[in-house]
Amino acid sequence: MIFEAVLFDLDGTLIDTLSDIGDAVNRVLSKKKYPTHAISTYRKFVGDGSRILIERALPKKYRTEKIIDACLNEYIEDYTRNYNVKTKLYLGIPNLLDTLKAKGLKLCILSNKPDAITKKCVKTFLSKWDFDVVFGQRNSVPRKPDPQGALEAAKKMSIPPSHFLYLGDTAVDMKTAVSAGMFPVGVLWGFRFRKELHESGAGAIVVDPLDVLNLLQGL
């Protein structure tokens, strides 16, 4: 196989955002007198976009359109102010990105996080590296696992989808990669677990960021 580019998910793959996301949602829930959750619980809530995150965090009897909309707006406002309190790059990511760039591979990001905050996070935590495309969730494009965003990135970069390695930490990412015709690689340092990644179509699963380099040599 020939790979010319790597498409990354953002949260749970490049940066550990779980605490800042969970804290922001919990502040909104607490303000509205709804039960909050342990930060570890948010591992199951994230991955499908901010609206689904809020829906999952709310008690079932309060999951009305009006309440979800109100909580979502407050969450986005809060998270935009506090996205960088505890968030950090995963260990090994800088070395991985440096090596991929040195090998001449192109890099891009596709996230279900709103586009504006996705770009804000990339500018804050990943400005050292040149990403050819950075897409968050946009109203005009279906969210992952719909492959449209991934295919748009490939087209913009003039690289066939089959020449992309796709790294992500959830079933959503594996399904996106499969649908887009990219090679799906599940990462175990993120928010989900091996069983989910395997059952969702992962072509390979890596434990450490530098395992990606070994994988590239073996494919």
C-alpha cells in the first residue's frame, strides 16, 4: 500500500480534551440543576458532535429540543472560553507529527467538534505543524461517520482516498474511514477501547503514537 497522507481525528487522537469538555458540560448541567457526571463517563458521550454530547449528558426526561438547544448554546459558550484549561497533546504526538512531516506525508484533521472551536484548538495546540486541511463540524456537511468531510479533504488535497491512513479513537472514526475508502487505524490512547474499534472496522489498532510509524513500514 502507498500512503501519501494521514487524516486525524482531533479529540482523543491528537489532543486529550476530555476534562475540559466534561467540566464545561458539568457547569451547564449544574447551573440548570441537572445531575452532573464523572469525567470518565464523558468517554462514552463524546465522538458524535456537540449536540449528541449534550443529549447524552441530560437525564432522559429532559431531552427535549428546547432544553437541548439551550444547554448546547451555553456549553459552546463555556467551552470556547475554557477549552485550554486542562487539554494537552497526547504523549508521543509531537514526535509522530515531526516524523510524518519529515517523511513527506501530508496531514489533515477531521473532527465532529464545531468548526470554529476545532480551528481554535489546532491553532493553540498544533500550530507547530502544517495541516493541509482542518475541518470541524460544519452545518453544510453531515457529521462523521458520513464520509463527505473526509472525501472533501481528500479532494482538496488532490490525493486519492485509498492513499490515506485514517487515525481515530472511536467507532465513528473507523466507520468514516471505511465509508471513505481510507485505511482505518484505531488508537488506544484515546476515549474508547479495542473491542469497539475492532468491531467497527479497524484495519489496525495501535497502542502508542510511534506504533503508527511501524505500521506504515509494514503496510
